[in-house]
Amino acid sequence: MKIEKTLRDLREKKKKGLIIYIAAGDPDLETTEQLVYTIAEAGADIIELGIPFSDPLADGPTIQQASQRALNGKVTIPKILSTIEKIRKKSSVPIALMTYYNPIFYYGLDRFVAGSKAVGVDGLIVPDLPLEESKELRDITERLEIELISFIAPTSTPERIDAIAKVAQGFIYCVSVTGVTGVRKNFSPKIVEMIEKIRLYTDVPLVIGFGISNYEQAKEATKYADAVIVGSAVVKIIENYQNDLSMLLGQVRSFVKSLKEAIQ
């Protein structure tokens, strides 16, 4: 299980992990491929690739627009999987696919997980799939050895945290705020309480996501968690420089480097 191993190895070395989210196919799949190499070289430990979907419930406006740009470019699951297959010839960076349950369901659960495994996907993040409804997909991911990432929100009860901790693989995605993804000014103190609560139930790596947008917040978050996820802030750079590939890669590279330096 590559994602969990990566984060546990970092923890043993007293280091923190950096996970970067980008939307696959924004602005096109060739650029996505180049971005993955650049982000990995700049120091990201894991890359979260979003599969664009027309109704992304957990995503704020920045990622919704990225999804829309990718959909306008006719990006599909098979095209994303074949891009990952290309990436795997040059990079072994752990990759988690982020998508909603609807696209997986329509594609076929077995077909989706098997196809992902075949091209070298390591994990799967499905924000709108509650624990109570996850058994069918979890059985398939366990059989094919893909890590299905669990979420815990600030509103989760101790019973729920315990139930999620028992099945958690890869890492637990600790949602730093209730609401959608996006750039926020302040880091919520509630997250610290939440992390301490979850630690009572499991030693699976804990990762803070939603609203981490700069290196000060990343540094603050990794005082408590094993790793941090940064998405909207990177997607914003892609939006701003989408018509100039070398500028885009340069800007993303320096931003990711600054995040990585901040959390060490």
C-alpha cells in the first residue's frame, strides 16, 4: 500500500508529507502529464488527480471551473487512465484519483477499480461516499489493493470516528472546515481538537485538506497532522497561466517548492 507507506516512512524520518491536487485535463491532458512530473520533482510526496464531474458537491468555485475546463476539452475516464499509464513510464510518484461516486457507478465499479489498478493508480478518494454505503466499493478496492481514503469531518461523533478508523487505509482525510474546498484566510483551531480526537483511535496517517492555500497555513497544519493537501491554490495558478506552458510549470514548481520547504 504505497500511499500509507510513503506517509509512514516520512513520519519515521520526522518529516511531513505534501499532497498536491490538480484536476485531470485542466487545461488539457498533455499539460496534466507535464504538471505531474513538475509537481513530483518540486517535492510533492503524493499527487491527487481529480476526475472532472459536472456536479462536484465538495468543490469550491476554483476547482469547479477547472472541472468545467477539463469537461469542455472532452476529458473522459479512459483518457485520464491512459495519461496515467504514460506518466507511469517516467514517474513512480504515488497517485490518488479523486472523483465522485456517480462517475464510478456509471463506469462500473469493478471496471473502474481494475482499470485504475492496471495503469498504476495507488488510491481512490470519493468525497460523497459515506462509510455506510462504501462496502461494495471497499470490497473491490481491498481485493485489488487500491487504498480507499476515508474522510472525517469536524462534526464526526466519537462512534463514527471509531468506525471509520477501523477501515481506514492510506490516510484519513481530515476536513479542516465544514463546507467546500477553496482558499481561506485562517486555519481553524477546531481541526487541532479533531486531530487529537482521531489519534485516540488510530495511528493511520492523518492529513489536513480543504482551505490550505499558502505556506504559513501548510506549516501550521503539519504541526498537528502527518501531511497537508493543497488544491485550489495550485489550480488557481493553472487557471492564470493556462495559455503559457513554461510559465505555468515554472510558477507551479516554485509554489510547490515553497510549500515543501515550509513544512519541513
